[in-house]
Amino acid sequence: MDLSNPQTVAVVGVLIAFGAFALSVFSALARFIARQLFLRRRRFALLKVATIRTEGVRLRNEGMAITTDARLQVWIHEVEHWETRAIAGVSEFERHEGEVFRTVDRWAFEGVDDLLRPVRDEASGQMIDRAVSAEHRMQVGLLSARLRELKDLLHRYSPS
């Protein structure tokens, strides 16, 4: 190959330019495909978390209707099993979010999530305690707070 020939240099230059162009096209295509796969996995993981949250709402509603201590103990075991799956589900799509969700803020249920707080009967004026025990009240409140955390997480990561 004679590089002193201008035609040879021009052909080599065109080949190099074409190779660079082809490389950039394939690189962009690879990035696009990788992004689509990432988004697909994320959507699947978010759907899984949404399903887990739905199960948690069902559990919370069941928990609010508990009337015996024996049923409360069974329910607490079910909630613990749910929480393990919830942490795993959140960790599947964002490990750091799973670690944050793993940390239970025991104070978080007070206020808006204290669903079983005593209420005043409007007719008699007496306080009615809807919880079987203080533990029942706390467990339902904590589950409600955890469900709110999942809802916030789903809103943060859901595509708009």
C-alpha cells in the first residue's frame, strides 16, 4: 500500500470514517437495547412491589378487624412474612431502597397511620378502644406506615 498516493490516502480515510460511523451506530443501538431491557426489568419489579403492597393492604384491613389476641399473634406472623417479601421485592429493583425500607421507623405510625386510636362515641361521649391491645394498635399502625412508604416509592419510580 502506497501512502504517498493521494487516492490511496483518500480511500483509507473514507474507510476509517465509515468504520467510525458504523461503530457509533452500533454503540448507540447497544445503548438503546440495554436501556429498553433495564426499563422492562424495572417495570416488572415495580409491578411486583405494587402486588406486594396490595397484599399488605389486605393484611392491614384484616388486622383492623381482629378481635382476639390469638388471632392477633397469627396475623403478626403473616405481617412479618409479608415484610420479608416486601424488602426482597424493593431490593430487586433498587438495592438502596430495599435497605431504607428494611429500617422500620417505630415512630412513623403515630398520627396519620394510628388507625386504631381510641375514638369518642358521639352519642355517649365515651372513649371506644378499637384495638385488642397496645401491641395490636402499634402493629396495625406500623403496617400502615410501611404501606405508605411503598406507595411513595412506587410514585417516585413509576414512569410518568
